[in-house]
Amino acid sequence: MFAGFGGQGLLFAGQVLAQAAMDENLEVVWIPSYGPEMRGGTAYCTVILSEEPVGSPVVDRADVAVVLNPPSHTKFSPTVAPNGILITNSTLVDARAERADISEIALPLSELAAAAGDPRLVSVVALGVVAARTGLVLPASVHRALVEIVGRKKPAILQADLAAFDAGLRAAGATPIGEIIRDEVRLVTDEEREPAPLGRDV
């Protein structure tokens, strides 16, 4: 579940996660929900992932919840299932769930988005944390989904989304995909530069 203010990209984050899960051949249901205002009001979306067909779209308990503002923390932190994960935007949310039966990861997601280049991409930073810390989908699958969705519709802003995603991965203790790609390119380049062994035709 992703929850916060309208305009924080929550529904987009859910779509990207859903696409990443489909790329991993999981069954997916994506359900958006809006508050009274499209922008500035409350909004959230639910993404159900399963290896089996999803029997019901109703979710009473979330295994993972991302909350980006105080009202969402108040409303949804009690709904996280025991042994679940709550990801909190500590830039805006001072409160903590104070539940011993869940893991709460509090990170300054809005600050990380701003540092990555665009504070509006806070939900994409959150996606990086989700990919790094929950095991729902592989970080590479989310990266690929961003390329598929953003690259197709708005290629001019793709690099900003990828930078925000990498910022979330880094904050959660994982290696950013951008660094992995650069290392792979560097490795290939170094191999191409290796001199041919003496005495062999090239």
C-alpha cells in the first residue's frame, strides 16, 4: 500500500510496482483510491501480488505499507499485518507506530527526492526502499518497469526517475542499479582494452 497526499505520485508508484511484478510473472491487482481532492487531498493505492490467482481485491491487512504524510501514518500504520513492514517518510512524519510486531523503516524520503533532483519524486524514492528491503520484487524489475513506463510516455524525465529510485535503494542499504550498470559497462570496456596475448592471430 502507498498512502499520502494527492500529487505525491502514489498511484504511479503502485503502477510501477505492479508492472515490475508482472514482469516477474506474478499475479497482480492494482486498486487506486482518492480522497476528496485530486491534489493536496489524501490518496492511496493498494497493490496485491501473488503467485496464485487473486481471489479478492479486499485488503484488511497490508504486508507492506508506505506512508508519506502524517494522516496516512495515523490511518494505515495500525493496518500493517504482524511481521509486516511500515516505510515512513520521516521528512513529514514525526510519529512512529510503536508496534513491536512490525518493522518500521523511517527515512527522509522527501529530502532524498529533493537531493536526487526533484522533490515531487518522493514516491519513486519510496519504491527504491520497497525494492531493497521487502523482497516483493527485484530492484532490477522496478528499474526495468520505470524504463518501460516513463521511457514510453515521458522519456525526457526518465533519468530523474531513475536517480530518485537509486536514491531510495542507496538509503535502504542496497547498491543503486545505476552503479551496477556503470560497473558492468566499465568491466566490458576494460576487457575490450586488454591487449591480445603474444603469438596469437587477432
